[in-house]
Amino acid sequence: MANFSKSNAPEFSVEVYQNEYLPEGGREVNAIVTVTSTGGGTTGGIPLPAADPARAAFSAAGSDAAVVIMVDCSGSMDYPPTKMRNARDATAAAIDTIKDGVSFAVVGGTHIAKEVFPGGGRLSVAGPQTRTQAKEALRKLSAGGGTAIGTWLKLADKLLATADVSIRHGILLTDGRNEHESPEDLRDTLNACAGRFTCDARGVGTDWEVKEVTGIASALLGTADIVADPTGLAADFTQMMENAMGKEIADVALRLWTPQGSEIKFVKQVAPTVEELTSRRTEAGPRAGDYPTGSWGDESRDYHVCVEVPSAGVGQEMLAARVSLILPQPDGGTPVTLSQGLIRAVWTDDMAASTRINPQVAHYTGQAELAQVIQAGLDDRKSGDVDGATAKLGRAVQLASASGNEDTAKLLSKVVDVVDAASGTVRLKAKVAEADEMTLETRSTKTVRVKK
């Protein structure tokens, strides 16, 4: 992989969409912040001088990365026996997708974690020979034992820590529940691994726990999905690895500064998925806090920022918050600012101006509610609360229909019979395939962007 030069470092831009007008005494400011990263040119309009410490970070991010593939080898992977074969084939396909020069390893996971390739507590560097050796080593994968996912993640973290790289990534496949360690142990491991590497998690079949798999991906800023039919694993693993290989820069943070008297009420990513970031804030000096966003390739994401400001009179205006994209320095030096945007507050007695909801804010408020009511509705359905499930999933159908979220609408139609989408009138289906219900729950946080 080529080093980034000054001309091909990623360029970040920040756009803020909001209605800055508040009624007299109004205190809540909402904004959608769109962050876009594209390869090439300067960085967020700031050319980086050759000696700039960020240059080293860009070079490292572009020239090297490390990835560990964790494959479930518990006893349940033998039912049916084709499942283990599909997992081996998928891992081989992922190995074929790793770029030359990227460090990698394969871990087999049961109630303990074992190094499958290369072994010896180290990573191997991808090339024609090591890919062939890794695929041969996959023949050793066989099913037997329990499931303790925390041990897999700990081993992946240990292996990734041996690489002097900026981008560290894990891919995790499980087919069962995490029955051989406590939820507290898994949570402690996730807390320890957070910020050290990102991880995509996949559940294969229908015998795994959705909240476990999505919780792993959420904690480690990766993606989660279901592969209900094991024959689809190879295509999914290839796509996941391609996405991982497309990442160019790691550990970018969203820094929010607020003036005296203002405070951040919440921050959440709202596209391409809903991800709550409020509790992940780390203090970054007086009146500033950083929210992690993970690794970036060529992509665009949207964030909903809500700020509480001091009340003020008509005609007054203030800066409610300054949004910056920050790249921390490996040596702990001053972070590089990649791009900035401003969130404003202006008090007015023009009722039409102050009551107008910005279309971006309205859209994503609906998408966040959509994710919430799907999860709550499915929980009600599992607990036997038919009325609660019908009301919430009906609201979900209404929101999906109004926002044009066709993928989620299709998934909902496999769980409820839609009588009238516009009013959210539905009936729960008497029989629902487990895979359909799990797919809806796993993908409930996927959003659609505002139609321009």
C-alpha cells in the first residue's frame, strides 16, 4: 500500500444543517453535522507541511494496517456440518481480499481462543505465500467446545498490539450465545478493547443473541449483521474485508466546544446507522469534549448534536457550539484539526422562523425513533405483550413509510401485516420465521439519508 503524500492525504469536510432561530427564552439547539472524508488533496482545507506530525499519521494509516479474523469453532458449528465448511470458505475468501503488506492473523474461538495462523503470538504479513499458508492452516479448524467471546477479543487485542500500525481491525463470526463467560466479563473485555481496535461482528444462523453481537460491534465502532444462511458467508466476509482495506485513517474524534453556560445534551451518529455517543465523551480541555468515530475511508456520516444554551432575549445571537474533526497524535502532541463547523443560536420573535424544524433534524429524529420502537416492539412481542408490540411496530411502519426507508419497511412486513402504512395500522403475524425477526432486530439501526 502506498504512503500518503501531501497530495493524497484524506480530505475531511464538515457541514452543519440547523434552524438557528429560537423563540425568546428558548434553550435547545439541534443540528445535523455531516462529515465527509474523501481521498486526495489537502486535509479539510489545511495543507499539511512535510514536517507536520500529522503527515506521519497519514503515512502510517495509508501504508499499513492489521486485521485479525476470529472464527467460532464451538461445538454448535457442526450443526449442520456444512456450517463449519462455509466458515472456513468465508475465512479463505477474506484472506484473499487482504492487501499485500497488511499484517493479519486467524483465531479459532471456543471457550478458549487459539491461534490458527501464523501462531507464536505474532501476525503475518499478507503476500501470495502467506495467504496460501493461512488457507492451508484453516483445514485445522474443527468444531468442539463452548463459547467465550471475551477470550477471542483479548487474543485479537494482544496480537494487534504487536503491530506498529494505525489501523487495527477485527472480524468476528459467531453462531451461538456467549454461554461460557458472564455478561460482566464480556463487558469488561469490550471496555478494555474499546479504542484499541475496531471490530465487525456477524451472527450466522439463528441460535445467537442479537443484543450480544450488536453490543460487540457498537462498543468497538464496527458493523453488525446477520448471515441467516451460512452459504452467504463468503460474500459477506469478502465485503467486510474490502471495507476494512478501504480505511485510510484511524482514531478520528468529533470534538465539541461550548461557550460558558452552554452544554451538550446528546451526540449520536444517525447515518448510516444510529449509534449513541453521548456517554463516550472524553474531556479535551476547558469546555471541550471528544467523541470517538473510529476509522474512515471514502465515506460520509451524519451526527445529531443537541446543545442547551442559556436563555436570551429577542435579537441576541451566540455561538452554541464549535464542531471540529480531530486527529490525535501518536506521541501525544497537539491534535491536528481536519475540519470545523459552527452551530449557532439566534433569538427571534418571528414565530414562523422559530417554530420551523430543519428537514435534516426532523428526518433523523424520526430515524432514531424508528430504531427505538422496532427494538422495543420486538421485546414486547417476545414477552407476550401483543398490544404493546402492535402499537410500537405500527409506529415503526409509519416512520419507515414516511421517511422512505424501504429496506426497513420490507423487514417489518415479514413480522407484521400492514393494514395502512400511513396511519401505522398493523396486525402481528401469527407465525414469524426466527431469521426474519432477528434480521429486523439486527438491522433496526440502519438509516436512510435525507433525500436532497
